[in-house]
Amino acid sequence: MDDCGVDMSFLHPQELLTRAYAAGYALPSRLVRSMADAASFFDAAEASRSPAVVRLDMADGGASLAPEAARRALEGSVPVMLQGDCGDSLELVRLAAQSGCAAVGLDGSGFALEKNLAFTREAVRLARSLGLWAQGALALDEQENGDAAPTEAAEFAISSGCNGLKILQQGAAEPSFQVLARLSSALQVYPLTIRPALKSLVEAGAEPLVDFGPPLDSRLTQICRLGVCVVEADELPPQEEAYRSLLAGVMARALKSAGQADQQVF
């Protein structure tokens, strides 16, 4: 429980992300494909006292991992959101609910905008009927969308009814600070998810993760201040168990705002 007497492990995803937005930090998120990887991520979240998101690919064996992952999530003293990644399949939304996930990640970004909107709207309706928090996905091309991108994102979020939005920037590893600032202004407290380019951090092995230095800290802090509540860490390679265990704790510490760098969130 936190200092307000709230059992944090049972926080609804929306409340968990709203708290992150208000406090200026983000949750590290990882797509796990084995229970060993998931267990390391859970252990790291506990050790660092940091909330996190464990994502399961419903199209690739995620349902078989879900019961044990859900058990770990409920037993933990910090909240770990279990999300079923469902792509553009309504059937996988149902499977995620049956498997015990609290949230679903929808991805119709490969469709044209109108088809993506229609799919996401239908999938969100289904997810809500099953008691699930639903994240939509929108691909933005700054050259094509230009200044209309934030308006388009806001209209997509409102019209689809999704609870959060994953931004996929065409031709870039992540949205620029300028794009994020405009999106944050248009969407306000809407939870955003991005996948930053982190490959360069691990090219020299585990050492950059132990002492990542001010440049990374500053970049991720700025991302959080611009409304991003979830940062996907899939790009960091799970090598040996100790390295995997280090992942979530380092990411969570790096993602906290400068004013909270030495404080526990939970």
C-alpha cells in the first residue's frame, strides 16, 4: 500500500497512468515471450519500487503466460499492468479478457485512417464490455500530417473512445519533442505511449544501463514532461537473467522526473 492506504496492486490502469501523468514519470513497458523474462521484469519492478507494464502477444502464445503473469501482478507490492497486445483482431481482445489481462493494446495503424478509426471504435466497445482498458494506435507522418497531426490525434482519440493512444511516427524512431509538445497540448491528460530509440544505449553491453549519464536521463525526463506515460523498452535485449532484471529498475529510475529522481513513487 502507498502512504494513502491504497492497495496499489489493484489500481485500475487508467488511475495508474493518470497518476504517472500527474507526477511526471512514465511506466517502462516490455513485451515478454517467456515466463522467465516476465519474472525478471516483475522482480526488477519490485526491487526498484516502480510500476510497470507487462505486455503479452495474444497472437503468439501470450494467453498461456497470462495466468502466471496475472498471479505475479496481483501478489506484487507495486502495480504491474498486464496488457494483451491484440493487433487488429477482435477475437484476440476476447482472448485477452479470458486470460486475465486488465488492458488491451489495439493496433489498426496499418490501415488507412478511416478504417483504423472504425476498427478501433469497434474494438474499444468490445473491450469496455469485457471490463478492459483499451489503447489505440495511430501512425503520424510529420511531413504529411504537419500541423494537423495533433488535431488528428485528438479527433481519433475522442471518436474511437480509446483510453490511451500509442503514437507511431513514420520514418522516425520516436516523435520529436516538437511533435510531442503539440500532441500533449491537444490531448492534455490523455495517456501517450511511445517506443524511443534505445539501441545505442546497449551497444557497449550492460555498462550503459548501470551508468547511463545525464543525456539519457534528460531526454526521457523531457519525454515524460510532454505527456508520455508509457515507454516501450522492447529494444533492450534480454541477455542473461541479471541483465534482464536490471532493465526495469534502470528504466523506471531514468523515467522519473528530475524532482523525483531520488524518491520512490510507490
